[in-house]
Amino acid sequence: MDINSEDDLLNAVCKEAKAEGKLTGENLTKLYEAFGQRFTKAFEALKENRVKKYIFKPSGKVVWIVVGKERDYLIMPNAEFCTCDDFYFRVLDREVHLCYHLIAQKIAKILGWYETIESHDELYESLMAEWKKPTL
């Protein structure tokens, strides 16, 4: 599946799910057929409420995080970027277009399935430094 069709499918399924207020069995099947284990992991992250939207006050800066198995991963949805190893090794090598953290964030944002965390601007730099740390 190419980049555009992955994005198109994900967006179409999410729009349909938003209109219906839920992901139907048919939606789940489409997503699993397109993304396989990446969707399974993304759906697990959604069910476990591991997608977080940080809003920093008073600046209004927004940062998306997906809590992974090893650490928290910084998501930059507009750039379709994630700090996970899968992104570095498979997405950048063009094996796949999206890691499961990006899939989870896209679904979470459209369907409102995320936790909003408000934080003070003073914590922004230290949190970003933690989230941007390379994995060892």
C-alpha cells in the first residue's frame, strides 16, 4: 500500500467512525487489513488511554504524546513524525508510512479518544527534553 492510500484509508475510516460515533467491525477490519500489527498496537494504545494531548498554559502550545512500552513518544502530527525506533528504521526507510504511534494519534484526534493534560509553560522545556531524548 502506498503512502497516499494509507493516509486516505485512515482518514476515510476515521471520518466514517466519527459520523457513526464508533469504530464498526467493518472499520476495524479495514484498518487491520491495511496496517496489520501496527493497527493492533495502535488500537491497544487507544483502549489503554495512552494517547495524551498536552496543552501548555498560557502559551497554548500543544504537544501530542503516545505512551509506549519503553517510554513516551513525541508525535508531531503535521510533520507525520514520531520519536520511536519503528519510525527511524521502517518509516524513514519507506517500508511503511506510519508507525503505530502515529496511527493511534490520528484516530485519537479525530474521535476524541485521548487524555488532555494541562501543564504550565515553565515545564515545557524540561518535558520536551525528556521526550526528545534518543533511545539507547
